Amino acid sequence: MAQAITDKDGVKRYLITLNVNGDVHTVLVKGNAILTNVLRDQLDLTGTKKGCELGDCGSCTVLLDGKPVDSCLVLAVEADGRRITTIEGVAENGRLDAIQQSMINHAAVQCGYCTPGMVLSAKALLTRNPHPSEQEVREAISGNLCRCTGYVHIVEAVLATAQGRVTPDDH
Amino acid sequence: MSDNHSVIGRSVPRIDGPEKVSGAAKYTGDLKFPNMLYGKILTSPHAHARILSIDTSEAERLPGVKAVITHKDVPTLKYGLSPARWDESIFCSDKVRFVGDKVAAVACLDEDTCYKALKLIKVEYEVLPAALDFLHAMDEGQPQVHEEYARNINTEIHQEFGDVAKALAEAHHVRTDTFVGQRTYQSPIEPHSAISMWDAEKLTIYSSTQSPHYFQHYIAREFDMPMGDVRIIKPYLGGGFGGKLEPTGLEFAGAVLAKLTGRPVRTFYDRAEMFAHNRGRHAQYMEITTGVDKNGKILAAKANFLMDGGAYTSLGIASAYYAGALLPLTYEFDNYQFDMFRVYTNLPACGAQRGHGAPQPKYAFESHLDNVAADLGIDPMDIRIINARRPNTVTPNDFRVNSCKIKECLERVRVMSDWDEKKKNLPLGRGIGVATGSFVTGAGYPIYRTDLPHAAAFIKVCEDGTAATLYTGSVDIGQGSDTVLCQMAAEAMGYRYEQMKIVAADTEITPLDFGAYASRQTYMSGAAVKQAGEEVKRQILEMASVMLGLPADDLDCDDGKIFSKSRNGKSLSFEEVARKHFVLRGPLLGRGSYTPPKLGGSFKGAAVGTSPAYSFGAQVGEVAIDEETGEITVVGIWDVHDCGKVINPRLLHGQVHGALYMGMGEAVWEEVLFDDKGRIKNAELANYRLLTALDMPPITSEVVDSYEPSGPWGVKEVGEGATNPTLGMFSNAIFDAMGVRVNSLPLSYEKVWRALKEKREREEDAGRERDAKRGAGAPRETDAATQPVYATPS
Amino acid sequence: MYVPDFEYHAPETVAEACAILAELGDRATVLAGGTDVLHKMKVGKLAPEHLVSLKHLDELREIREEPGRVVIGALTSHNQIYTSQLLQRRYLSLPMAAHTMASNQICNLGTVGGNIVNGVPSADLPPILIALDASIRLVSAKGERTMPLEDFFWGSAQTRMEPGEILTEISIPDQQTTGSTYLKFGLRRSGALAVAAAAVSVRVSGDTLHGVRIVLASAAPTVLRVAEAERSLIGRRIDDELLAQASRPRDSIRGSADYRRNLVAVLTKRALKKAIDEGHA
């Protein structure tokens, strides 16, 4: 159980450890702190977005021990000691991952607000299933709502990446 | 015309792509400022109520609360987006008019404290009866939403062109159909957010805005400040679709909170608050009458509409005019009558949503046209081709159409979708439907009366020419305007896209642009950008002419190289010429601006719907209906568009996909639902059903080769035009699959199931056998409720 | 959004969890995957003084075969059920039902225990579990008990959970069923609550239906086993008329519009056909 500290007004906070993108952070959080807010406000990792805060839109998607979850439904204290990957952890040393490059080249990004969550869902899919069918791609991203693209180019981008391409077929 | 362009016409990657895919892109809600506070607005729980008292004392005492404001603390000047109707207040003082109306606001150290503080504000209401049904809002004895507007009439329109009565009397076949649309909401994935801060007398607001200019204009007006002292900055923006076009309580209240506390204040809406703020699509009740000749050629049309405006006007006056204005675009007829009432109700205010007032009327018209086609035994594709507008024509309501390839769009989509084969052979339960659409390429007139240009741009080439920065007031809301305008700037200069930089949407830095609405930016902002680029190129060629000792008109610049057109030989790089220019002549700058020509007729409301150019498109959809459950599976969608010259093909098709995605959602799956107290039942994304990746069918999108002579490089719009046909297309595809029509949106599974059930019961009652197949041209069964009216020949 | 304050507990063992719950009584809410509890807290439907997190109770995350039954730990996530090779081999209908639950993200967080204990009539796992004759084990400081899952639900979204109890595991007994399936009707293809759903299991021999269980979801205030319809089908020859008859609901479905009634009938008929033809699918 994480160490708890109570201040003079009786407010309890917990000292938790979050491994975010390979960096270990020790943060002080209240019990009711939501993981999305801790990532955005305390760690300044604003790539994870808030769209609905109720687990319906997927723009807050992070990988928790490699699995995509809606961080808006996860208490920070529940993530204590666990490995979190946010969108900021996808590129390596500033080099975009294939899925990111593919999404740019396929024009799978419009307003970009769903993009971080979409990239993480797609990356997690390709990690566990390097050769997904179109149906499997759609299933994997069905929890990421996009209002701009109709998902057409997004699905193309993910399938292309799975085929080892980052540029469209018609290029 | 030549099509050897170096930059435009290529699917270059988005200029903001890397920022967005890496999470580096900062949206308004991502921004943090030193000493920043958080602000939230207290809203009304009642649809209609008098405010008796507001007690903020307990909220003020809560630790962490830095300011609490009500109507006493803010300017009382009424505002709104439509100058003809300023009917909103920052905070309600006498009464609240919808569940979600603004009552007070707090600024606190953190978000949590804001929610707690709001709960401590005590408001005493006297609940009043509410007008919740727009179909009855004008009836005698209905609660009045605004005392000044009798019978809750917000906008009343009566227009007639040609001689409708005569044309109908002479028609071979006259028919009337009635349809009802539903309220939908843009629901961009990024919630509204604003950060306000003061520096002495200067106000800066970062906002999730589609138009920094309109925000600047209306906020300066509200606070009685010179516009130059109001700075509006748009960071990255996560979707607007028309809902972020006007300043909201977040900006107005946020600015006051920031002034009172002397600290930056970030105000924001959560998803439920977004639904309440709304400014989404108006529900419309639509009666369409046409008279056609024996070939199905439309001789006259009448549109008699009623639209639900909600509690305030927003951009609704324009919406009301657009509802009728765009109907005569895709089909040519000379006699047209349009009557409309936009009414107030005690529900969230409606405004402009992708397609702005036009998609539901188009749904009605396209559905009606298929009914007419069925009455006459004409194929729906053929009846549209017969009526398709030709280029270089004028609509009955005085819109001049230059380029128009609607006929080619229809012919191409017919082939692409395998229309004829499917029309003959699809079994019952499978159907195919077609609809056309059209939209303005920018509005001919601005939202408020002004003689300022609609767009302006400048380009600064850096001192060594290795980069050029485009400064534009235009707004990338996801549609890709930053990218497309950089392409246009590079093309105009003869420069390379990859070296372009852009600064956009900051009223202190970038020149005037009206922003992202009415699909105006590629054309209008693009025209200004092209002019600016050409000015740079002129200076480059002049400088190069000196450097090369050749006449400037013998030189050209392309892909960053200056060369002689007539002789091979030395060429210069843009960089070296630009640098030389800076050394000898100072900064290398280009300026441009755009003002549309005077457009339109002189009748009341003539301005709305005017545009320098119109896009056209045709969509076909194939559906499969599960008769036992009513579930609709979309088998495929084909879209062919006439949008003039395409600057970036991939981005363009992305816009088509997105536009028809929204139309598709509104056709079957989306509806904002209210309880009997005017509260939204589904103000969240589980029950307001945005379609997921699993719901989407294969989509094939093409454009026809087209060129709009009035636009830069021949461009037209696409962002809203591709929503225009979708509702009608679904209505027709489902009709084709079932043989019976659902006359209201959304065309939900349950309505489809019920229509089929009732049809089955009617058939069983009549003892008729049902055809399993249909031959081409065989008479369709028409729904008993929509029997046509035959005109008596005179 | 606002999440009310609470006292947070994260016991290390089941026994410790039960002790805390025994002490706190109804001042405590158990936190499993969080997809229901956090959601309710954010929309103002729940404001517990204490949250007791089960996150450390790893022994409740196993799926294992034991003599006579398959045991699923209550903290198993929907996706763990979906990807379980054991369950896919033995009762594919259950992984498929877990897959229809919700989005991938929710399925990684939500647990089968939470889905059961939440008690809503639209829950996706109870119907198929009941069709497979599942029983559950409830543990408290006072001891433990098991009951058929079918008996766990009653009345309007109520369960027979006693204060201080934790659902620890679900057992599916080895059985003679030859097929089972769960069909859900939602208003879009992902992230949709069941408007109506039907789970069935069948025991087919030759062309006769020797056993059948029909369990309906979203058709009543609670998940509903349609015993009368079952009785009328047993021992009958399998033909279209049988399936059509099964789908005429005789039990009254309270509070449903005729559309829901129709859906339930259609889904029952289709589920029976699928379970008969495809086995556990």
C-alpha cells in the first residue's frame, strides 16, 4: 500500500510511483486523482487528451502494462507501480515510430485530437498481432472515436504499417 | 489549362503532422500559465425559470475560491453572432431560458474546487412553463421564450421567385411530402476551452475558436474595448464543425474572472456542458412540393419549413435562410417558393453545423424526388440527370453558378457504384439510393456588416531564403488549411512546400481572416495567399533579373529555382536571390487580400447563400436491412465530387470521408434526446452515438476534373458539400431496400423495423402477394400515407 | 469532471479485504476494474466514503481447469476472457460474449466480477454464464458460500450480495451441452449497451433438442431465464417451427416496448439456431 501523508486540513495524499515511458516518477496524489489528470497536470504530459472523461471516446487512451485503457477511468493510485506508455513514449529519441509516420503520410490525421489515443491503440494492436485483418484493425480502434476522418485513412495507415509500408499504395 | 504544378495537386504530408502524432501539439486545454486559475460556469437546471435570488456568499468563503461572478459583475450588453439578433447575455439576470443557460461563474485554484464552489452557489428560481416542442412553439398560449419576440418567432422568411402557382397548375404531376429532421450536435472530440489573461488594459484569450476575428470583434464590442486591445489566439484545435464559431460564456466570463483576479483563468466545458451549450443542427419540419413534367423535369418547387432554434439566435438567422437558399442549386428550375419560420424554444440554442441548415432540407428534397421518380416510373438516377444544373447558369434566387459538373458526378457515381446492375438485381432487403448535394465556397457576405476584405495574408521570406513564413488569420480546425495554404504559397512563389513555415490565427500577428466556416478558406484565404506569393515571386524575379542580366519577363521560378524560360544556362537558387534582395532592398515580403465581388439579388435575405463558387457532388449508398430487427448495414458508399482544382488529394478525400461520416451518423444513429423538463437525456458519448470504426462501410471517393474560373487555380470547397447529400442518400437507399419510406430522421433501426412491420400488416390485410424481385421500371409500391396528388390539367 | 473524495484501501489478501468490508459495511464500495464505479462517481450516482481496491488480489485473476469445472477468477478482465485459450477451447461463446462487451480499452479494465456484481440488466456476461449453468463463490469475514448465478439476480437491478461479501470466482461445471451462444443487439457495432440480448445453451442429440437454457438480457429489470419457453422445447425435433415457437415469448416482459419484445424474440430464435448448428460459438 502506497505511503499516505495527511496534511493539517486532514487531506490525505499518497506517494505513488509511476513508470511513464520508461521514466520513473514519484508523485503525490489524492485518492480521487484520475490518472489522466496526473499525467497531464503533474507530469506535463499533455499528449493524453480529455474528450469525455467517461471512457466513451478513447482520447485519453494510454497503455497500462502494454494494454490500451481509458486513463480517465483509472485512479492514479490504482496505477501505482505500473508501467504506463503515453503518446510521448511512442517516438524513440524523437524518431517517429512507423505507425506515426504512416498516419501522417496517409492523411490519417485531421484535427489530431483523437490521434494520440488512436496511435496507442494501433501500436498495441501491431505489437500483439503484427498482421491484423482489416476487421481486427477496426476492432482495435473501435474505442477511439474520431469525428473528422470517418476512419478511412486511419485503417489504411495501420494496415500499411502492418505490411511494412509507411506510404500509401497510390503514392 | 495546364496542370503542371509543382506543389499544388500533390498529397504532401500535413505541415502539423509530426506535432499531432507525437502528442506535442498543444490544444487550449493543454496550455498552462504561471499563476493560472480554473474557471467554471454555473448553469440553470430549469428550462424556463425566473431568477429570484442568487446567493454566492458560501461559495466565496470556500478555500481556494478566488472570485465568484454573476450578472452584476459583467457587462449587460446583449450579444450574439447574428447582428440582426443580439439576444444573449453573459449571465441571465431576469430569467433562464434553457437547461444550461448561464447564471454565474467561479475562478478557483483547481478544477475540483470549482465543482465544489458551484454547488455552494444558491439560486432561487421560480419555475415557469417551458416551450419544448418546436412544432407548437408558435401556438396561442405557449410560453414566450423572449418577451420581445411574439409567438416565439425568431426569423420569418417568405420568398418567391418566378410564378410557382402557374407552374404547378401546368405540371403533369404535383406531389407534396412532409419530413421531420432531428437535433444533432457537432460533438467535436476536443471540448471548448479558453484561457483569458490581462496585461494592463490588453486582453489576450487563447481559445478553441474557429474564428479569432469574430471572437475578437464581438469580445471587443462586449467590453467596449478597441479591437487592437483584444488578442485572440487559436492554438491547435480539435474539431469545430461550426460549433466553435462564436464566443461563449467561457470567453466572456473567463475574461471578467481574469480581470477581477489579475490572473490567467482557464475556463472549460466538459462533454455534458458542451451538449448543453450546443449551437448544433436545427431540427426542421419540412414540407416539399414539386411540379414536374412528364419526363420528371422539375418546373416548380415549394419549400415550407419550420425550424427549432432553441433559446437564442446564434447563427440561426443565416441557418434559416440557408435552409431554403441552397435547394435550387443542384437542379435547374425557375419557379421557387420558400417559406420558413425559425422559432424559439426553451432548449439549447442551435447554430451552424457542417452544411449549415442545408442537409435536412436536402434530405427532404432528395427523398421527395425519389417519390416523384417512383410515381412516374423513372429511375432515380435518371430523374436527377434530367434535372442536373448546367454550368454558367443562375438560380431562381440569383446565385450565379460558374463551374458545375453535377451531371458528370452523377454519371460517374452511377458507374462506380454499379447502379444499373444493382437497381435491377438487388433482392428485397437490399437497396441502393442516390442523392446530390451542393454547397457554397465561402459566404458572399460576412457575418456582420463590414467592408473589410474577407481574407488577407502576408509572407515573409527569411533573410537567407531557407524558409518562408506564411502569416494567415485562417484557422486550421483539422481540415488542413495550414497545409493547403502553405502549398498555395509555395506554388505562387515558385518555392518548395517543405521549406514553408506558418503562423496562423493570432489576431495580433496574423492579418484579418474571417476564419473557418462556410467552407471558405481554400478559396478565399487561398486567393489572398496566392496574391501574396505572387508578390514575392515578382520581387524574386526582379532581383534575379539583375543578378542574371536577363529581363524579368524571361524568368520564371519553380521548385526553388530561378531560370530563363527561353534559354538554357545559369539558374539561381531562391535562397541566393532572396538573400541578395534582403541585402539590397530589405525584407522580402508579400501581401495579399481577397474581397468577393458583389453577389446576389436584391430581395430580402438575398445575401445568404451567395458565394463566388459552388461545389457539387453525388453520393450513392448501398444498404442491407435486417427485416426482423430493422438493423441497417451500410454495404458501401460512393461519392463523386466537383470541387474544382484539388490542392491536396489525400486531404481532400479525407474531408469527403469525414463529411459523409457525419452525414451518415445523422442519418441513422445520432439524435439529441430531451426529457419532458427540457433536460438532455444523452449528453454523453455512449448514448449519443458517434459511429465507430466498426460501423463504417467501404467508401470510394473520387473527384471529377473541374476548374472554377473565379478561384485561385480553380479551387472550390469540399468540407461541407460532402455532408449535403448523405441524409437523402440514406433515406433513398433504405426506401429502395424496403419499399416503404421512413419520413423522419434519424432513420433508426426501430423506425425501419416498424415501417416494415406496418407494411407487412397492410399487405396481409389487403391480401396482396409481395414481389420477391423488382424489374427495372416496374411500378413501385407507394406507401399509402404518401399518395401523390395529381394536378388537373388546365 | 468531479470525483468525490473518499478513503482509499488496497488490501493485500482476500481475507484482509473481507475484514475491511466487515468493518465498514455499506460505507465502502469495492473497486475492481473501475469502469462502472468510476463512471458512477463521475456522474454523481455514487459517492462512497471508502473505496476498497482489489488490485493486489492476483489470485482472483486466474482462469483454470479443475476436476469437474472451469474456474474464472472474478478479477479476470473481459479481454483476458476473450483471449483465454482454455475458454476458447471449452466454451467459445463466453470469450465471444466478453468481446462484445465494449471497446478494447474498457475490456482491458473491466472485470467479469464487476460485470456480475453491478447487476444491470444489460450486462453481457451474466446471460451466457447462466446459460452455461455457472455458479459463483462469495466470500466474507463470516465465511463463504456458493450459489447458482441464476439465483443471484432478482428484482430491479438487485443482487443477492450481502454486505461485506466479495465475489471471488465463477465456476462453469463440466456439462453435456453441445452448443451455446450469446447474441446481442446494440445500436452501433462497438461500445453499445444491449438493447436486447439472448444467451442460450443446448444439448442436441441427433435431431432432437434434449436440453435448452434461454436467458434474456435487457428484456426485463433483471436478467431473465425463460423457463416456460425452455420446457416447451425439450424433447422436440429441431425444425423451423420449433425455433419460431421458441421465439414467441410467453413470459411477460415488463416495461418493454414492442420493439424490445420483438428483438428478444428474434435474438432467441437466432441464438438457438446458432448454438444448435455451430456448437459453443
